[in-house]
Amino acid sequence: MKSRTLLTALFIISMVLPALSSDGSGADLGQQPPLVRKIIDAENSIEHTRGLMAVIQVLDEMYGETWERLKKGGKITIYIDPCHGQVNKKWSAHPTGRYSVTGITEEIYSLMLIRKMYRHLSSNPHVRIVTTDDYMAALKNGQDAYDSLPFRKTIKNAYDARAQMIISQHLNNVRYGVKATGNSNIAGIHILHDSRGKRYLSKITEVYKGFLTLYNRLDVSGFSRNYALGLKRELMSVGMQPNGWQMGAVADDRFIYFVDFPISLIYETGFISNPDDLEKITDPVMQDKIALAQYTSLLESLKNVFGVDISGNQPAKVDNPESPFDLTLVKLSRMALYYMQEGKPRSAASVIDLMQRHYGPGRFRELVEPYVSMKHTALRAESLYDRANSLLAKRAKNRKQRQRNVKAAKNYIVAAMEITRSKDFYGGIYRKYKAAYRDITSPGWRISSSKETREIQADSNKKAEKAVAATAPPRVPDVHYRVTAAEVTRPIILVFEEHQTLKEAIRTSMAPDEPTLLKLHDSFTGAKVDVKVKKRQWSRAKKRNITVWRTVKRQVNFTPGIYVVRLNHDLKVESAKRVSKVYLNPDRYQNQLYLKNSHFAYDARNKSL
């Protein structure tokens, strides 16, 4: 049996290789390392053999003999990915809330920084910069606008250019719920807006600031990681603060960007929603330091990983026996990802086994580990898929049994989908599971008419538009409340800031006259409210201790924060509850600072009249 399989494989290879070489889509298999040849020899599908050979050829053209090519006048090619960009002549950062304290979109700050980085790169005779035409014009100060580019298009362009890496200059931000006034993220009690535009008060305690670099977790060359860690050191040396997320150098595999290209980085050079970071980002002197740090870290990583020094007029070779770069390992990793995208997790697992066996024990261990984890997850999902198929193929005694088998099979496939839906590198097997689920629930969907297909696509587009609309900045309604004095018993929003005393907080929130302020302060200071507590009590009927609820008086200790307080007509505190947020509804609450409807302010005003 083994002999027949081997003969079949050899026959396929003998048929495929001439075709590959004749149409220019393949590499010379005889020149490939033994591990790569082993995978190709084991592949029985002509289509997948072609795909694997194409992967190998592109990697050879991108990373093969780097020093030899530089010595002959070749260059390191870097693809610069545009930061978001315009859609229909409008910056795409606005609908998704990527704008700064001052309301300026992320793209404007990105251009300030990437233009300075571009000057360094373009002045190096050993570097070739590739990007879209309009973004290149923006980099050269020829224009300030450029179109948005999907990740997939960036990846295709980078492969077409045979670039060694993709870099992208971005700035960070935080969601609306932790921004003061929807723009800036600063500590304290602030007015925010929810997705419907309604105002509420919230105390922001966690402040997001600092730079971070997202690097390619699946990059087994080690370049992305080396670059991110080097850049972190450089930026800290010029006074920048790293973000708390993995201390500024973040291994990432969430994006197509990172999965589908061998070496890639995204600079997130600070939070434009943080005033301190924004001040640094917009300082021309600091911008120069940031750009120089990015450039020098790039040159250092080329020396450390590729063993080439391009800092001078002539390239120089650098011997580094500890270099993590091994083109065979890069090829194996990309072949594993190819199989994942083709929906063949077991073939991917066999490639990852080779990676683990030959590279795992040594200095490459940390680079191989993400793939080992990927293998375990994919095989777990595939085992669930196999169980589903086994149930579907099983002969049932009756219709009821068949229905139970189908239901269980659907559950197994759903579980497999849940495991693989989170990461893009599982995309191929996820699509396989999804198609299998649709085969069970909607037989015949594969042969739907083109009209039905268009309707499905239109429905999908509508859902996508709704998703974009859901992330758009909330429209703040132009509401003008009729300001009238609240009744004394209407709950009070007490805003107690860190720098205030309790008396100052009462004055700010309620604006009473001086005698009333003293009375309110005494009331708040000695406030005791009813609370329910559990007590153990002997029960004669049950002849044992039982738990009962009792109402007891408890002292309220007001500390900085937001409270909802209810008074009686004698100005005694009846209830006081500390809250994380409270909606600014003038019909439900009173507060002079935010709602202008304090009972005590109007009472004082009437007295003064």
C-alpha cells in the first residue's frame, strides 16, 4: 500500500513540475531543502502542489540570498500601508471614532509622523519604498488626502512588489465609554454620551496612554519581534512611555494583515485621546525623535536578523550565529498557513509537526510555539467535525433517531465553528464547517440562482452598513430642557471630586445659600440609612438557626465619587447610593452644575429677590 502511495505521489510530481516550470508559477523543487521537498512529495493533489510551490517561489524571491542581492545593487523593499484614509472624500476615522481630543482625525497625526520616517527611508540608497500612488504623493507632501485601502489589497500589493515587510503608522484611541465628552480619555468625573446620544455622568479611573507596537506573532523569522522590542527601547530612551499592554511590544495575530504576510508591524505611537500623549505626538522635536527611533530600530533589526548593514553608502555583511532567520522555517510556516486556508488542518498539523521536531527544541522554540498552539486548536475543531460526519453517516433505526443524530451533528459543527471563528488563520476550515452546517440546515443552498446570490449579498451589505453605523460617533441630540426648580425630595446627583471637601461638593452640586449649606453638611456628615443585612436567628418552630433579613441603620461615609442622594422635607438623608454612572435626566434628578434645576439654588434665588 505504501509503495502504491509513493508511486502515485511520484507520478503526480512528475506530471506537475513540468507544468509549473512551463507557466512560470513554480520553483525548482530540486533546489529546495529536504523538509520542504518532503511536504511536496507527500501531497497528492495537483492543485495543492501548485499552491505550495507558488508559496515557496514567492518566499525565495522575497527573502532568498538577501546579502547577494544587495551586493549586486538590489534593495530592501518596504511596503508602507496607508493609515485608514478617505472613503467618498471623507476620512474613515470619523465614523469609527478615531479622532483626538481636539476632534482631528487619526490620519492627520499619522501623516505628520510617517512623512518624517519616509524621509529617512527614501534617503537610504539600499531601501525601496512601495505604496499606493496617492499615499506616495501624501508621503512626499504633494497632497494631504488619500484613499482608504483594505488590508487584503495592502497584502496583495506587498506580495506583488516582493516586499520584505509591511509597516503602518497609526495612533491609538479608546472607545466612547471611557472618554470624557466623547473625545478625550482623562481621569475624573465627566459627561459622556451613549450610543443613542444620551448624556450621563461617569467617573473615569483608568487612563489609557503610551505607545505600543503590534508585531506579527506568526513571523517565524523573528524580525517583527526584534524590531518591536528594539523600537520600544529607542522610544523609551527619548522620553516616550510604553502602554501597559505587554509593556508596549504586543504580539498580535488578530488581523489578516499579520496572518497573510510574513513580516509586518503597526506602530501605535500614542493615544490621541489622551492630552499628555497628544502633546508629545504634535511636538515637532518629539516627532523627529520618534521617526529616527523607528528608522534606527529598522536598521538594527536588519543587522540582527538578516545579517546585513545598510546604514552606510555600501551594504555590509554582518555575521550573527544567533540570528533567528531561517528561510526553511519561514517556508514551513507559510505552507502550514496555506493548508489552514485551504481547509486541511491535518495537512497543516503534519507541517507544524516538522517545524516542532526540527526547530522547537532550540533557539527557535519561542517562534514555533504559536503554530503548535494553532495545531492543537485546529485538530480539536476537526475532531468535532469528524464526529458530526460520523453521526450523519450512521444508519438510524427510525426517523426519530435520525433527527437526534442530525441535531447532535449540528451541535458538533457549531462547536467547531466557535473554536475557529476568532482567528483569521482558521478561515479556511471555518468556511468548511460553515458550509457543512448550511448543507444540513439548508440543503440546496450551493446551487442557488444568481438572483438569490445577489439578494444574499445585498442583505450582507446592509448588515455591514448597520455595523458601521453602530460604531459611528453618537449623534448628540440638540435638547433644550425647560429649567424649573425641582421638588426637595427629587433625588440629588452629588458629584464629589477628588480635590474637593464634602462641603464644597454639596455647594457645587446643589448651590444652596450659606445657612442651608451648613444644615445640609450636618445632614450628610451624620447620614445613616436603612440597609438590609442577613442575620442568624433561632427558630422555635424549626428548632435550629435560620437566616433572616433585618433592616439596620448604617453610617454613610461620603468619599470622592458619584452619589444619588434622597432627602426628606426636613433635609435629612433618607438614602444614599454610590453609582458608577448616572443619566442626566432633569425629570428624575436634580443637580445645579449639570442640570441647573437644584431646588436649593432656586430657593436661595427667590429669597434673594
